[in-house]
Amino acid sequence: MSILAEVPGFLQVFSDGSVLRLAPDHIAPASPTESSIGYMSKDVIIDALKPVTARMFIPSTSGSRDSLPVLVYFHGGGFCIGSTTWYGYHHFLGDLCAAVRCIVLSVDYRLAPENRLPIAYKDCYSSLEWLGCCQSTEPWLDRANLSCLFMSGDSAGGNIAHQVAIMATQDQVPGIQIRGIILIHPYFGSEKRTAEELADGSASYVAMNDLFWNLSIPEGSNRDYSGCNLEAAEISPEEWDRFPSVMVFVAGLDFLKERGVSYAEFMRKRGVKNVKLAEAEGEQHVYHVYHPKSEATRLLQKQMSDFMAAFGTKG
């Protein structure tokens, strides 16, 4: 049995179709006995048949009984790897939950290549439907203000947040109002190479990106697939007019920085209101996952909090 594709240290795809994922350290949910860290978390089932699960975070500190905004987060990993249970995601989102005083739902969608796009998009959209139908039965949602909902994600998760926002403009979930999306180092592409992708020294990054796209896009498609290439999506002016506010974060040392900047420009040209762009100079791709306790990550959390406050956390 031979290896058809490999991301060293993370993923191996074999000739018989099987996949081996070599994940970083995992962490269990934070129990009520650990509430001194400022939050509690637990795992919930979004759809047992697919399956789709999520890790939910709520603030544990005492305070008013006011309703709380909701942040739905989609992890990165080129659509092929990643999990809500990874150490970096758990701590980043738990600390964000405590700092912002919001409810966080971190979604574990099905992964490629076993489940190619658009499955991840549909799985993540189903998390909005779950929120809409389960608020009355899930105790941790009794303070959730679903009219103040934000979506976020890093890398491929940023791509997912954008795609789910498009789906929501076309078929809105009753009771939910998406106030904004927050994309961290978003992952997009196209058959046409950017200047950065053509630059000397970029060959290894291009090869890695191509590998993830080839494993995740539908069979027979290429990087001009609408989930990859922003220009290929068919969206009406009315739908763009309903698109929520956008915050885009890029990292100065990230190979995908150029794509992130282009995304912000694309959204402005489509008439999307309130498109903001921020750069973390001297930082690498998804630094907040690898260094969830760093000063740069704390600043990112503060900027996310400010965006949410500016665009509707108070309802």
C-alpha cells in the first residue's frame, strides 16, 4: 500500500483510500471544577448521523444575567486536518470566551479527502440550524442572543465562515441574525497564480496549498471551483447587500497574506459594508493556534472583541 499524498507530521493518504491523521496534543473539555480559568466547556452533538460535533464554551465568572453574544468558530487545516479538541484551539477559544463574555461554539465538521467540499460548508451551516432549534433544550444556550451571532475561523475555517455567510444570505436560519464574520488568515485560491505564489522561494508553499486543494475540492474540479476562487461564486447584488460586516486578519510573514488582502478588496468592490483589515506584523500563519497565550494572540482577541462590540454584541 503506497502513500498518495502526505503532509509530514499531520496527514497521510494511502492508495486504498484510507487516511492517517497525526494530530497535535488534544485536550478534554474544561469542567466546572476548573471554572477559575474563566470559562467552562463541553462537547455537544450537532448531527449524530454525519457525524458533526462541537465544543461549546461559556463564561464561568459571575456577572449579570444579560444575554450573551454567540461566536461560531470553524477550525483550519486545509479542510483535511484540525479539530476543536486541539490544544491551541481549546485555549484560544476558551480565553476568548472569557475575555469577550460570549458563548463560543467550535465546530468539528467532516474532513476531506473522505468528505470533499461542499460537505464542510453544509456541516458548518447545520451548526447554525442546531443553534436555532436547540436553544430551548440546551441549558448552556439559555442566555444566548442569537440575534447577535458572529462567525469566525482561521485558514480553511475562514473560507468556511465566508461560504456559510453566503448560504445564510440565501436561506436565513429563523431566529438567527449574523452581525459579522471574522476571518483569520483566510484560505482561498485560483488557477491563476498571485505574485507571491510566483516569487522565488515559494515553490514549497505553493505545492502544499495545491495538495490541500486537490484533496478537498470536488472530484474533477480545479482551483477555480467556487469554494476556492472568489470570482467564481454566483451571488446576486441583493445577496451581497445582505452580507454581514467583515473583519479580515492577515499575518506579516504568512504566505497567504496576499490572498487575505485581496479578499478584503474583493468584498469592498462587491459593496459589502464595514470591511476592515488588520495585519499582525512579524507573525506567521495561524500563530494564535501555535501560541494561544502569546501577546500577539491577546491582541488578536482584543481586536476581535472590539469588532464584535462595534457591530452588535449588545443586540
